[in-house]
Amino acid sequence: MSVETINTIDTTAALSDSAAVLKPNSSSVVLIEEATEPPPAPDGGFEAWGTVIASFLVHFFGIGTLYTFGLFSALYSERGYGSLAIIQFVGAIGSTMLVGAGFISGRLGETFGFRTMVGVGTTLMAAALVLASFCTQIWQLMITQGFLFGFGACLCYFPSISSVSQWFDKKRSVATGIAASSTADASQNN
């Protein structure tokens, strides 16, 4: 069997599986893999709508708590933690962490998965509020309710919105709207 015959066999085999490119004056074959389409979204079902409900609850409790920081600031002002401007800075830190650490949340979500990130985020938010209840100075609130709670909300926010869109194709806008509407519900009910 000659070298030309082997190259012909390899080229024929390569062309049957995927596209192949022959370099001029060369006996090598460069294979180009065909892109595969992701499977279509199921557009409903128990797990898909369960994801919408879970995202709704994450937004209701996580983002809603950040939006209603005025309730906390009135309590902290009564207890003498400082001026209202300093106290409002705690809420500003939390809101900034929510959107400012999104690139970290996205990278961690790709690495560890959305469920893990939401679990860690909700645990971090709960721990931050429990720790904030023991705070006696404003700098402690900045760390607990500002940085920790805001970062926990960030870990929940981006994965929960992204996961809803992965379950729906035709009803994506309705499902995402239901999930995101909970932030307005939370701020109105508090």
C-alpha cells in the first residue's frame, strides 16, 4: 500500500464524518467539526415552571429585601447607628454588590452550576441578615448587610434569571416576566 492510497483512504473517511480541507502540496487533512445545535427548550412542564417559581421566590426575598432597605434604615436610625445618610450607605453597598459583582457570579455559575450558586447565595443572604442582627456599629452593618447580603443576592440574581430562559423558547418572555415581577411585588408588600 503506497502513501497516496493511505491519504486517499483517510480523506474519504474524513469527508464522510465531517468537512475536511486539503492543504495544497500537502498530504495532511485538516478536519473541521460541524457545529451541533443545542437541544430545543422544553417550553413548559413541571421542572420548567418550578424554575420560574423558584426564580420568583429568589427575586422576592433577595432583591425585594434590597429594594426595601428604607425599613431597615428607620430601625437603624432609631437605634442610633449614625446619621440617615451613613445608614443609607449600607443599602447602597448592597445594591452595588448586586450588579457590580455580576461578572464574578457569571463565572462561578459557569464553573459550579446555577443550582449551586443559588444555594450558596441564599445561604449567604440568610447568614448576612442573622449576623446583621448582632451588629452594634455601622461598619459591621456595612460588612454584613452591605457586602455579604449584596454578594449573596448577586449569586442568586443572575443564575435565577438565566435559568428561566433556558427552559423556555416560545413562552420565554412570559416566564421571565413572571420571575422578575416579584421584585415589584416584594417592594409593594413591605
